[in-house]
Amino acid sequence: MDVRKVIGENVRRARVLADLTQEEVGERLGVDRAYISGLECGKRNPTAITLWRLATVFGLEPARLLERPEPLTPIKPLSRPKRKSTPTEMTPNNKSKPRRRQGHRSARD
């Protein structure tokens, strides 16, 4: 995952947990709301000073904004549906081949 996406996800999580809007975070940092939106979308590349200020706003250590989020793991592994087998017929050399539909003509016929 791109580091900008990691930072963006962490900024969004921290902002939501702090119950702040993008505009409120922007005001505290002295930047526009659109800049915060760009950070959260992973489109901005924040400086070390910006990371420090963001961490201060959220009451975090700056390194926490760089941590990869835990991947979501399903409680029960997903199983794939079983595929229906197609009817086959035996050929003289004991190899099976799929049956063709009635009325279907191939270029070989």
C-alpha cells in the first residue's frame, strides 16, 4: 500500500475518533478543508511538520500516522460455490471430451 494511502486512512480514522470534521482539522492546522480531504484520499504528500501537527491535533505520536492498518480478516473463511460439471462422453481412447449441444455445428463438421 502506498504510504500516502496509509497516512490518509490513519488521518481519517483519527479524525472520526476525535469527532472532528475536515474543516475543524483544517482550521487547527491552518490549512483548507480540501487539503485535509486530499490527505485522507491519499492524494497529498504531507511534510514531516504536517504529520507532527496532525498528530498533535489528534493527541497521537506522529509515528502512529505511518502505521499500516490491520487487514480485515473474515471470521469464517469464505468458500467458493462448487462448479457444476459438464456432461462428458467417453471416446474410444478413454479420454473424455465435452458433449456438444444438439444442432450446433462447428467448422470441423
